[in-house]
Amino acid sequence: MKAVEKVPVERLFIETDAPFLAPQAKRGKENYPGYVRYVAEKIAEIKNLSVEEVADITSKNAERFFSIN
């Protein structure tokens, strides 16, 4: 979480570590990519943004990085 505090959201990607380490809210359960929302929620909380803003910004980051679109 310290990294999220220091790194601008325009430089972040989000992922889930699936199938291994589930987000804290789902620890002990099987992890899957749909849990990426929990990662976005935590980033939104730390950055004082909405989940939708985090999703939009990090999606654009990935598109830019991987030259998609």
C-alpha cells in the first residue's frame, strides 16, 4: 500500500495475483480475475478517487503501455 501512496495513479496497473493470493476481503477463497475490483477499491480509497475513476485511469494506462487502440 505504501507504493500506491507514492506512485501516481497514471503510472499504475491493477491485477489480482490469480490464481494464488486472493485480495484481503477474499482470503482463504479461490482467487480469480474478477476480484480485481477489490484491488481497484483499495487504490480508490488510498487515492481518494472513485472506483470508476481508478478503473478508467488504469485501463488507459494499460492501453497506452501495450499500444492498444
